[in-house]
Amino acid sequence: MWRLYISLYYLTLIFGSIMAITASSWIITWVGLEINLLALMPLMINLNKKYSSEAAIKYFLVQALASGMFLFAAIFSSSQFTLNSLSMQATHSFLLCSALLLKIGAAPFHFWLPEVMSGSNWKTNFIILTWQKLAPMMIMYQAAPNPLYFSIIIISSSIISGIQGMNQTCMRKIMAFSSINHSSWMLASMMSSLTLWLYYYMIYMLINLSIILMLNKYNILYISQLNKIFTVSKMMKFIFMLMFMNLGGLPPFLGFLPKWMVTLNLITNNFYILTTLLIIFTLTTLYFYTRIVMSTWSINSEESLINFFFKMNYFSMMINSLSLITLMICAMLTNNL
């Protein structure tokens, strides 16, 4: 019976997001976001985990604040004032985008995301990192935000995610700061086209899914716990290395493709300074990816690197080949964006 309730909560979660995206008025959009929020709350609470209720309350309070800002912006846009119409539109767009940025946890509105994720399970974290970004970002695109304001958010997200993520040993907080960094790239992609953002979002969701499934399966919460699976399976060691290099966006992995596409489109649209700063500050996030990858390179003295690769089965080789082939195929799509 409980599984039926869980399924209904998931369906309501999806329905709320779709309702918010397809709504024709700001009030209906707000209702859809609230339905989405209320459906997620029971999924976050786990009576067997003492920190889950605290994380759920923090998430609810922050989302309620963001919803209040969004509702105020919606009422503000529908009211009739004797102010200049351009200033009205600018104020409405600023309030609306600030509320939505708070919902997705982009810097400098990111203060709640690492704390909420550290108290939630991996399944809930996957929803927060992926699905909960869908509706706010698509609504943000419709609101036509100020490019200068967007650029400030993008740069601050890149800087803060890299600096604050350096000294983290908790895997859930590392994934949170990784999400903040990827949010900056997704926001940058929205400045070019919605299609480009959709490509980035789908690839990011697939990469996150593969990593979180592994972390959830082995109940990995801290970097030090990775050793317990690396000593058991050499293949798992290599797969973890590939997945985090993929998440970091290193070539020739698939995670490099969306960043490459965003960079090309930003340069095409003459965002030279933004592109340069985004690339420079994103390099700092590679530090905590590299720290995880380096922990997988501790091969025993009796096992050389060459013998290790010879012992790999066809599944690992297939993953490598698939990443390269997918990158080459998807690269052809960049000419259509």
C-alpha cells in the first residue's frame, strides 16, 4: 500500500512541474510549483534517518520563501501602476528570476542546497539536482531575464561552487557544489537557445543518474568510503574514474560535449568576457573531481597498469567506446543549434 502512495507522490511531482511549464498565467504557474513542492516533501522524510526531517523542513522553508517571492512578482506584474512600463518589466523580471534562482539553488542563493542534500538520501538528491530544476529554468527562460543580471549569477555560481567545494569530503555536498557549477553552464546555455539548454539538461541528468545509482547502491557518503569498493572490484574502480571525469566535462567523454556547445554559442553571440570567466572559474571545480579520480589510481604493486587493462571485461571497453562514439555523433548536432 505504501508503494502505491509513493507512486502517487511521484506522479503528482511530475504533474506539478508539467502544469507549471504549460500554464498560461503566472498564478497557475505558481500553483503548479506548489503542487510539485508538496509532492516532494513526503518523499524526503525518512523516519529511520534522523537528519531527513531536518533537511525536509529546511527545503520547505526555502521553497516557501521562493514561492512567496514568485507570487509577489506575479501579482506585481498583473497590477496596474502609473510607473514606466519598461521599469515595471525590469522589476518583475528581477523578482521572478530571483525567486526561481532560489528554487534551483544557484549562487548566491545556494546556501540551502549543500545542507539539504547532506541530510537527504541519494534518491531524493537526484530529484533535487535534476527534476526540480526543470520547471524553474523553463519558466526563467520565458521571463526573459536581464543578460547582465544573468551573467552575474553565472559567474558567481562558477566561483562559489569551485571554492566551497574544494575542502569537502562529503559526497553529497560535493554533488551539491557540482550541481551549482553545472547550473551556471545551464543558465549560460539559456542565453543562447532553449534547445541548447535542453541538450545540456538531458546529458547532465544522464551523467548524474549513473553516478548516483552507484553511490546509492554502495551507500557511499564520504570520499573515504570509496576504498571499500575499490579494493573489492578493480572494474568498479575504473568505472568510477570514468564517471567523475565525465561529470567534470573532460574530453573525450560525453560531459565535455554540452560545455563545448555552450562555449561555441556564447562566442557566436559575442559573450567573450562571460565565456572566458566561466571557463577559468570552472577549472577550480575540477579539483574535487580530480581528488576522487586520483583515489582510484592506487593500484597494488603486484598489479601493473598494463595487466589491469588486460583484465578489463568487455563491459568496461563498451563504456569507453560508447562515450567516444556518442561524443562524435552528438558533435554533429552542434551545427544545427
